[in-house]
Amino acid sequence: MKDVVLHPVTERQLQAWLEKPSHAALLSGPPGSGKLTIAHHLVEAVLQIEPQTFGAYSYGMVLSPPEGKAISIESVRELEHFLSLKVPRNTPYNRAVIIEDSQLLTDEAQNALLKTLEEPPAGTLIVLTASHEQSLLPTIRSRAQMLGVRAPAASALTSFFSQQGLADERIKQAYAVSGGLPGLMHAILHNTDHPLLAATGQARELLGLSIFDRLLLAEPLSKQKPLVENILFILQQMAHVSLRSAQGASAQKWQSVLQASYQA
């Protein structure tokens, strides 16, 4: 995974799993930590297909939640139908499914998924990602091997993006804005899409507004719960990163931001 920056502990975990993959794995880590990218790398390695080709692989499926909504039992039934189809490719693993943000599976959908996780069709690999694995039923967690995605050190992120020819100042700014989340940093630095980008821009805007102007945004934001949750998460990440080096009035400001975001 040379095009992904990983914490050493995460890298060792993933390598050990690749050497002896289980039929189901659960990647857990904060939003923006690159779990979906890692999931694609894992299934491509196990399926023995070229990197960045899983999206076009005939016997692969990515189950993602609709924007701002849960993953329904109907989606799991579609997944089961997909897994019922025959696969002519004769390799130890010939089919794979990625379930993105599996913490958004409804309880009914999780219960429907249990049997598939326990006894998937032969040659099938299932990789789930989750920001909050505790939101999953214990029965789901017990049927998948847990792989924690830890945040890489700032020095590792700086070195990784510097090797891509990016200026140190840009990397420093992206690190501060993203809270050191690799997936979000990549999106900021390369102008690519990411679910947290809108929340990141909104968080930066809020920090520059007066209290009065923030209050004016309260009502419209209250109708966009997923966006608000992401904004609060980004504010917390930004505060944690800034507090590592802030002093005096700056430190007090970020402590206030951190406390207020948790209270909200």
C-alpha cells in the first residue's frame, strides 16, 4: 500500500491479515482516516487483481449508505442476491463486498447480514468499514476480524505528501484544517471529493464569524443533522491538533472550541 500513509501499528495489523485473510474484516477508525481506500487495497490484494480496479471488477460490490440515511434491510437483500450468483473465476477468493460506514446499517439490516457474515458463499470476502464500531451489534462485531485504523503521526503525513511534490506550507495548512485525517488531507490537497469536505469548509467559516452571525446559521443547520455532526467532528479534530502547539490566548480559544463542540 505504497500510496496510502499508515500508522505503523495499523500497517502491521493489515499485513498480518493479508498473510492469512479471514472471510470477514471490520476496519474501524474516525471519519476521514482513509478506511474506504484501505478496504479497496485489501480486497484487490486478496482477489489478486490490479490496484484501483475493484470498482470495475465484475464480482465486486460496494454497499454505501444513501446520503444522510441508514443502510436498509432492502440493501442487504440486494447484497444477498448478488452473493447468490455464480462466479466462474477459480481462485481461493473470487468475489468481494465492501460495506462502507457499516455503523449506519439498521438493526434489521444487521440481523439480516448475520448469516452471510457467519457463512458467506465459498470464495467470498466481506470487508466492513465503521467510524463507530460500538454502533454495530455485538453479534456483527464477533463475526469479523477487527482491524483498527490509527491516525498517522504528523511527521509521517508531512513526509508522505512531500514526496508527492506538495509544498510544506500547503501540507501544514491541510493538516491543521483536517485534524490530521489522511483521507481528508488528500482530498484537500488534491481537490478531490470527500464526504467531510463540505463540513470542513463550514467549520472554517463558523470560526471566522461573529456570535450573532453564528446564531443566524443555527436554524438552517438544525435541519441538516448529518452535516452538523460532521462539522462538530471536524471542529473537535481541528482543536485537538491546534492544542498540541497553541499557547496563551490561542490555547484558550481552542479549548473553548473543543468544549463547545462536545457540548453541542
